[in-house]
Amino acid sequence: MSRFLSVVIKPTLACNMACRHCYHTSEELTSEARISFDRLERLFNILSKEYDSVWFVWHGGEPLEMPFVFYKKVLDMQEKIFGPERYGNTIQTNGLKLDRKFINFCKEKKVNIGISHEGPYDGILRENGEKIEKQIIAMSDKERVFSVNSTISRDCQDKQLEIYRHFRDIGAAVSMVPVLPIGCTACHPEFVPDADAYIKSSIAAFDEWLTDTTSRIPLLPHYQYVLSALGTPQESDCAHSSCLTKWLCMYPNGDLYPCAKPCPSSMKLGNIDNIKSIGDCFRTEGFVNILQGTIVRRQKCQSCDLFKFCQGGCSIDALNQGGIENNGGDSCRIYREIFTHIKDAVSEIINEKKDLTQYNAFIRDAILGKLVNPALGGVI
């Protein structure tokens, strides 16, 4: 069996919040299509036979458009098919339908909750920010496994430091990513942040987090970049790692794609109703289409000193920023500048033997782990 697979499941594309930057069209967001338990059972059985462990990400649309009983049955089915310790779940939600019953269920079943929210700037892309904010505050009791995902648009591209401070004070881990020119935003480029402004703001947030000894939250993807720079054997954020054959996405009708981001039909990997093995997906014409373009781009990237960290970046980002065969788009530039800054900062701490007490606990632990165990393979 293979070691691990991440699987995004979109049980519905319907949504109760029309976010301005959504991956999906207005027609999809009002769709009545719902995934069937037969398809889920078939998927789980195939995965259980072929993988040691699987992490499921429930996405959408809004996954909580599906009722509580749906997820109760899903987890019962997973436990029966996989047994203990072989699967995990994350639900990525806008938070509007979270309630105490569902939160307690997630706590009992060890289901991670990701909430899409931009704190004081939530009104730029979404609505009902005040209600979601109250929910996040109520969950910040350190007993809930959850995090916040903030999508940075042009209107708040210079506010990442403020967003970090906001969630630090609440006690909620936060990840910040830029709006991408895909889905709804492909027709609204005014939502996409300026790359230079985004880079400057992101670095400012990192610099404060780095020396914020009061901080008890990881700042992402910055913390992942720290670990990657130190050589810790782990994946970076999904947009800057070699993800092909490691991720799969299933839509309500059973169609399979390589990514949760919208992919053209030419990249379809089949349908769960018609495959006998996950390996079948990676022998389709759709996979060949994405692989061929990815290889060409990666060949261009190999001379870059960061290639060993990002593996040429995300193929879907590249597809929407100049073509899948080309590098150098905004996603590439943003990663290069931010990662280099973080890598240099960590290198300086180690090389100059700086007092680790002036850095936050995540930085201290990561660097101490590297110093205690150099065999981790640091590449600073």
C-alpha cells in the first residue's frame, strides 16, 4: 500500500454565502446536487485497500449545507471501513451553520474545523462577519481543534499585520493566502492583490510574529516555511510542494480532479463510479495533460535556488497566471520573496547564535529541534 493521500470531498457546491472571490460559478453555488453515500462508500473502500492512511478535507460550496446526520453517518462509515488511526478529517466552512452540537461532535471525533474569515476586514469578500467572529471567539478555549483561513484581497493587501494581531489576541491560529484570479475572481481582477504590496505586508506580519514572545498561535504559511527552511521532513503549503498523486478531489457527481481549485475538464481524472483503483486516475488523459505541462515548467524552474523547496509551485496557479508550462507568475514571485526573507531570518538566528528567548515559542522549538538533531537535514 502507498503511505498517505489527501482527499478533498465536495459533498455539495451549494452555498449560503456568496463570497465575491469564490472558486465556483453562481450556477454551481445554487446547485441541488448532493453526493451519495454509495459514492462515498465506494471511495472509502478503494482508499482503504490502497493507502495506509487518508486525510479528508470537506469543502464546497459550503459543506455544512449538508445536515448533521450526514457527517455522523460519514464518520461511522469511515470507522467501519478504515478502522482506528488510519483516517482524519477537516471541515472547511464559512462558519454560518456551526452550532454547539456540531462543534462538540467535531471535538469528540477529532475533526479539525477551518473557518474562512478575515477578521476586521471580513466585509470585503463576505458577509455576516460579526456572527462568525463571535463563533471564533467562543471556540478559542484551547479545547477546540480549529483554525482561521484569511483570504487577502486588494482592499486589505496591506493589512496582514493587523489581521495577525487580531487573531493573536483572540487566540486563533490563522493562515493568510492571496485571492487568486480563478473562479469568480477571473472576471473581477480588482480583487486580486498587487504582488509587491502583498509581499511587503506578509513580511511585516512575519517579522512581528517572529519576535512576538506572547504569541501562542502559529502564523501560516510562514511557520511552514520556517520548518521547510530548517530541513524538517514535511510538506510545505500545498501551493508550493510536489502534490501530484498525493491529492485528489471528488465532486458531488463523483467526478475526480487533481485539486480542489477549479480545473478545466481536460484535467478530469475519471469518475468514482467507473474506476477500480486510485491508480486508474493517474493513468488518465487528464492526468497526462497536467503532468506534461508541469514537467515543462519544472524543467524551467530547476536552475532556481528555491526549486528544492517549492518543486515548481502549483500547476493550477500557473495555469491561471500565464500558463501551466510557465513560471514567474504572481504566485511564484510572492513565494520567492517571502520564503527567502524567512529563510534568511532563520539562518541569521542560527549563524549568529542569537538568544532564542527573544523569539516566539514556535520559532524556538523549531530551531532547538534543528540544533539538537542536525540529522534533520537542514539546508540553510
